[in-house]
Amino acid sequence: MFAVWITGLPASGKSTLARALVAELARRGVRAARLESDALRPIFTPRPTYSEEERDAFYGALAFVGGLLCEHGVPVIFDATANRRRYRDAARAATPRFLEVFVDAPLEVCAARDPKGLYAKARQGGTRTLPGAGADYEPPRHAEVVVRGDAESPEEGARRIVAALAARGWLT
């Protein structure tokens, strides 16, 4: 089975792309599990501090769960910023069929979208843990697919991801 990790700055379009990818895979008869960090963080870290140690544990657990699902034949879509390359690299090492997708959107576009008010909070000094606005974000060096979060529709991005999976022989 395969795993796709969708990474990018907060508000770059990761979740919208992940939903479009799950829908595109479903149209092909593939039921994928979407591991969304916003949904799982309250379970894994009920009172998040976003410290480096906590992020190490959170993304380690996320990669572990994704690896287990893949071992049991379930395709996995990781919908998580994972601001450090090492988090995504650990998931890649644990999953032989791994595709990294970078949602590339300028910081200004992400801050303008700001659906959760995180960038505004960071500008006001309320947080220093937001990747791209206080905390470092390390983009992939060699993502298999790059989707322009500011210029490409989620559906087009999802179709390109599916094409990349098919080109590797992971989809029929």
C-alpha cells in the first residue's frame, strides 16, 4: 500500500487538497484513510504546547499509525504541516511506497487566508510556534509532486497526485 504526505505552510491548502485527493481516489474505487493533524492532535496531545519535543512525539505517532494502516492494506493520506523534514523522512523510512506532496503557497497568501486566525495571532505576539511565522518550516528538498496552493485548483492537484501514484504502479 502507499502513503501520501501533504505538507506546506498553515493555510497553504493542504486540507482542501487532501479532501480532493480522497475524493479522486474514491472515484477510482480506492478508500484511503486521511490522517489530519488538526483532528488527531487533540487525541495525541490534549493540551498542545507545540514544543519541539511534543512535535517529535506527535509526528512520530502519526507516522507510526500511518505505517500500521499501510501494513494492513489501507492507503494513507497524511494531512499535516510537519514543519521539520525529519518528521516526513521518518514516515518515508517506515513506508516503502511513500509520496511527498508540497503545497507551495507564498506566506502572504497563507496569512491572507488565515482561516483560524493563527497568522494574526503570531503578528500580535500571541504565538511563536506557528510554522512560517515564528517557528521554522523546512520545505521538502525533493517532493515528488509540487502543487501551487495559490494558483492551482485542489482537483487539478489531486489528479496530478493520482497520476504520480499510477506512474509508480501503485494504482491500477
